[in-house]
Amino acid sequence: VQRHGVRQLDAGRSFARDDLLVMGEVLRGKGETMATRRLRAILSLFVDSGVRRSEVEMLTFGQAVPVRDESNALTNFQQVEVLGKGNKLRQVPIKD
């Protein structure tokens, strides 16, 4: 979004790909703290899962549950349940 000749981040609905790339670059330059780990996890949700901003706002780390394959072995994924558009629940796989 351009306002007064300055590009501003429009976080009202979703993030543009360029915005996500800039956020990733900034986080890579930060130290390894709980805060940066949390922000990287949130950014990964946006990039890798397609979860909406409003859906991410409602998530906690404790909501992620392990995903098992056909043989009941644990996979590299976890899953969260989000309440999306139209008050519909959906399962979203996320990377460890």
C-alpha cells in the first residue's frame, strides 16, 4: 500500500510475498531467542501453510498435534485446527 509516497505494510488481511521475504531476512539477522523462534514459526505458518493472519492470531503452540502415517509412525508434520472463513474448521498440516 502506498501512502504519501511511502510503501506501508498492509497487514489487515494477509501479507504480500515481498513483505514475507523482508520479514524472513530481518529474522535471519536476529539472535536465537524465544521471541525470534516464535516469530519464525508464525512466519513459516504464513509461507508454508496458507493460514490466514486472523487464523494465526488464535493459535498457540499447544494446539499442534503430531501427524501419523498409514503405519501409525510419526511424520515430520504436526497439525493444527483453525476456524476459518464461514466459521468452518479445517485441519492444517505444519512442518516441525
